[in-house]
Amino acid sequence: MAESRSFQLNCACGHEFETILWDSINVTENKGLKSQLLNGEINIIQCPKCKKKSYIEKELLYHDMDLKLWIRMYPQMDRPKWPSLEDEMGQKLQQKLKLDAYAFRMVFGRDELVEKVRIFDSGLDDRVIELLKLRVVQEDESLKDAHDVRIAFSRYIPEDAEIQLHVYSQQNNVSQTVIVSFDHYVEIEESQEHLAAPKDESQKICHGSYVNLSKSRILH
Ligand SMILES: [Zn+2]
């Protein structure tokens, strides 16, 4: 079920107004909300007086009943709190064992949410994707010393057996698309590295509900 609530907001122009913001969206019941999310239109508000549009980043629950996918998005600024939020979510999930077949994920900010949605929509395993990203970063000389590297899944092209990733680093002045052969994905998947018990930094990435490369100290 999709849920929204009324909020009281203060615009920078001084006008105070009431608006509706989404708390949760069910994209199986309402496909329109999904396109809104992908187009960056969810929780965009407009001041009725000065007409200024702004994005309100708040917690949002994403539910896809067909893919059995449930993602809790926290504001991007909460990312440093991931260890405690992940623990909290793990405890809540243990009480919901009947939802076993579901994938539960947490993300920070809408870019991470949209990325997860794209990965699952492509029928890929996000844990394998994060390990693939790790390989790309480790093998790229130009990125090794950068402390602000961000790498995101862009798309999977089955016809060409290619996965496209986007790499950004302001420090190294990099913003480029990296094309990775799908063979690398298959190789990681078959080795089951993403399912192994977390013995080192890199394997922690795939455990818990925050499946993200930034959990590793390799990226800062
Ligand atoms: Zn205003």
C-alpha cells in the first residue's frame, strides 16, 4: 500500500504551506509512482507563493511485490550511521521470518535507491554487482589514490553481454562510463564469493541489508 502524509513546510521565501509527501510507495500497485521515482519526481514540492521547487529528502519505503523487493531509503546524510541502522533493521526483520523470500535492502539517498531499482529490474544480484565494482576500482590505476570515488550501476545490455558502470571522482577529475563484460559478473556469481561468510573487508559489502561498496574502507 502506498502511503503519504501531510507536512507543514517553510519555504526560503518565508511562506508556510502544507504539502503531501510520500512515506512509502508500492510500485506493483502504482506503476506511475515508479516512473516518478526514476524521473526524480518523488517528494518534489513547490511553494505555492514563489513557485520554487525543492526536493525533500526523507525516509521512503519502496515495495515491489512482483520482484519481492523491499528497500528502505534513508536520507543521504545518514550514511555514516549505516552500522547502527543496519543492526536495527536486522532485528526488525528477524521478527518477520515469513517474508523470507523477500530481498530487504537499505540505501542512502535517492541515487542509491534508483540504482538498486535498476539492478533488480535487470534481474541481477546487487551483491555480485558490488563485488564487480570493487574489482573495477581495484584494477584501475587512475582511481587507486582517489578518496572520493563513487561507482554506480547504469545498465545491463544482455544483447551485448555488457554491464555499464559509471565512475566519478572529483579529486581525479573522472566522470566516465566503464563497460564490463558480463563474463566477469558470471565468474563472481559462480564462485559464490558474494555468499561467503564475511571474513574480510570486501565480503562485508555483501552482508546485511546495506549492500554497498562504501561499507568497505577501500572507499571513503
Ligand atoms: Zn516560496
